[in-house]
Amino acid sequence: MARTSKSGSSQGGSALKELFVDELKDMLWAEKDLTKNLKKLAKAATSNELKEAFNTHLTETEGHVKRLEQVFEAIGEKATAKKCEAMAGLAKEAEELIESTDEGTEVRDAALISAAQKVEHYEIASYGTLKTLAGQLGYNDAQELLQQTLDEEKKTDELLTELAESSVNENAAGESK
């Protein structure tokens, strides 16, 4: 069994590279889909802070798409997307939360934060794995690009937690049904 070198020189047709590329395709679809869904979340949000957080992350997510395209280029692959069933499921769940909560309430914002953090945690896990695989395959440029996105996803998750803990959850607890 051939061993992949740290320099990446023998990974050309390796199963690990195949997995890496497949996961990149998955995330490219996920990020493109998320750009549509973040617009919906921002529109559904009650608080200006949450709307702003979603709009800021939309801009970042558009950058994540471009960065993933750079990763594909860095490893000599065509940037193609493959439907990400996990992200599709998370988007459906977010839609259901919007429909099941009253417009203009902090309870809806709490639900939106919950849905958004599930997405962030999925992305954090995915980008962490991709970064590690890139390193194993010797794709140093790709690894750096993936680390940048991972850092931004973690920052967004922290911001959502801060919004929930500083005001949204407390305000939602005071609302009556």
C-alpha cells in the first residue's frame, strides 16, 4: 500500500484526496446555498443586531465561496458543487422555525440563532476536517485558505452566542405566547 507523503507528491489518485475533493464539493454547495438562506434569516430577524450579524455573515459567506474556488484551483481541480444533504436539512429546519414562530418576536430571534448556530457548528466541523486533510495531503496553500474560513466561522458562532446571551434569550423569556 502506497503511503502519501507529507509533500503531497504521491496523493494524485489517492482515496484520501478523493475524499478531500468530495468534501470540498459538498462545502461549495453548502456555502452557495447558505448565501440564499442568510438573506431569509436576516429578513425574518426581529432585532437590528441579529439582522446585521446575518448580513455581515452573508458577505463573509460570499467570500467563503470564492475561497473554496481558490482551494480547488490550488489543488488543480475544477470547482464543482455537490448537494450537501446536511446543509439542505439545516436550511429546512430553519424554514420550519421561521414558520412556527411569531413575526417580530424575540422568540423568533432565539429560534433563528439556534438554527444559525447549528449551521455554524456543521461548518466548523467541516472546515476543521478539510484543513486537516489538506495538511495531510501537503496542500499548504489550501490549508491556509481553509484555516481563514474556519476562523471566520468560529467568530460568527461566538457572535451569535453573545447576541443570545446578552439580550435575545432574556427578552424572549419575557414574551408571552
